[in-house]
Amino acid sequence: MSHTYATDLTRSALEAWIEAQGWPAYRARQVWQWLYQHGVADTEAMTNVPKAMRAQLAEALHLVSSRVADVHTSRDGTEKAVIELDDGETVESVWIPMGSHATVCVSTQVGCPVQCVFCASGADGLVRNLRAGEIVEQVWHWCRLHARDAVNNLVFMGMGEPMLNMAHLLTAAEILNDDHGLNIGARRMTISTAGVVKGIDKLAQVRSQIQLAVSLHAPTDSLRRQLIMHCPSRIGELLAALKRYFDATHRRVTFEYVLLKGINDSPDQARRLASIAHELPSKVNVIAYNPVPGLPYAAPEDDAVTKFADVLYAEHVAVAVRRKKGDDISAACGQLRRSRPPASRI
């Protein structure tokens, strides 16, 4: 009997799989609760499931397919985990404490095909998409390391371009949102994209309550193409897709803008960014760059970040300045994975 990964399955799909093995559907709900509400990774711990069924499950159903290979903790409380997958590849996930709750940053691909020049995630290109379960398990691991109630927000902003793995991502979101499991609200999830138009249109079509963020990083097409090697769209077509998204969902879009010293941080560029933000209901997150060793980019000084944000304020743009988190533990995307010995990534 071939193995199936439980974390790849929605609750209804798990029920169908359980019934196909000749067991009643309610047993699937028991397995689901053990897996997600109790964080159990071994069928032997499922004490209300018959022993014979537990033995059969152990043969046919893998509960999880990944493990936490390493965790680094920052002075500011941020934690970054290297998650090892069943084929030996690794991805990163970050725990960002925010008072009594936390935001978890989740990866959707091994590597990244978009390859922003200032980011470590895409330095080696794309290896493969993650399965739905491999996305879910990143959150599952954090819920075991901390507590389910502590996970308040999910951001699909880790390694990879989420909208180039849309089918698996939406399945993962359904599993994470299920009120019989981890029960993380869709409005507490954010998908970030570098501007994949087909993905934005798909998110509009399914009318999900998931939030949308766009990694813009430059206010002109020429500079965007320099910073995003495989930029998936021009600003004009991107804005057209975002307007379709807003018309379908009535959800405000967030523009993510990483500030690079001397490259995209001038007052004139801030004014151009304001013009883009005014095209539809939106807000702008200004993010000081988290430097990657070996790359020729630096974060602006704090006063330059403030001046950039002040221009946006003056242009009546809703803006938030996000400070660097976990810079002492290589918390920017892809850094920690690349810092590990190559043998651990084979």
C-alpha cells in the first residue's frame, strides 16, 4: 500500500481516503483532531482509534513528511526554523513575536524563480514547488514549538513566489483555516506576490478572504526589472489586475516596498510610489532592507527611511514602516538555508 501524507489532504479528502480503506468516515475526524488539535505525529498516540486501525494507518498514512532541522533565536525574540523535507531539501519559516501573539512567515517553494537581486531565496533559482502538506507543516511545527493560540497571523512571504504554486497554496490555506483543526482565520492570512497576474485573478475568482500583498520594490518598470530578475508583470498590467481584484473582493491591497540605500529610496521615488498607491484602495509597507552577506546592497539610514515615509504621509498614502526583525540570525528570506553546509541541502 503506497503512502499518503495526511497534511496534503483537506478534512473531506481525508474522510474519503479513510472510507476508501474500509473504515467509517468518523475515524477521519478523530485522526484530524489528533493531528491538528493535539499536534500528534504518531498514530500510536491516537488512543480512541482501534489498535488494529492504528497499525494499518502507520503502514499507509504518513502524518507529517518534514522535520525541524534547526532553530535560531534572535535577540528580539524572532525565531527562524530550517525545515527539512522528505527528499532532503530545506525551506525556512519564521516565528515573529508580536506581544501575546505571533506572525508565522511561510515558504511555498524550494528556492524562487523570480530572483530578486537583493534576496537570498532565489540565488540558486527554483528547485521545486512545495506540496500543500509541506506548506501546512511549517505552521504545524510552530504550533508544537509554541502553542496554537499564539499563532495569530500567517504571511506567505517566505521562500518562493506563492502565486506560482497557487493550487497547493489554496489547498494549504483551506486546511489551515478548517475550524476543526488549526482554525486560523482566512482574514489572518496574507499572500505576497511579485505581481503574477494570473494568480491575482485566481484569488479574485475564488473570492477568498485572504489578504493580498504585492512586492513592488520600485516605482518604475525599468528599475523593477533591474531589481526583480524575472519580473512577472509590468506596473500597468499589475495595476489593472489589482483593480479587478478589488472590484471582486473589495479588499484593500498592500504594497510591500523594500528600501535599498541609494537605489529606490529617494523622495522622488516616494512620490512616484504614492501615485501608484493612489490608483486603488491600498496601503504601503515600507521595509528597511535586511542585508544579505555577499550581496552589494545596504539598508538606508534610519532618517532616510523616515524621510521616505514622510513623503508618502504628505501624499496622503496609508503607510507603515516595518523595522528589521531577526537580523542577527539571518532572518531575511533564504539566508539561513544558504548558510547551512551544502550536504544538508542535498
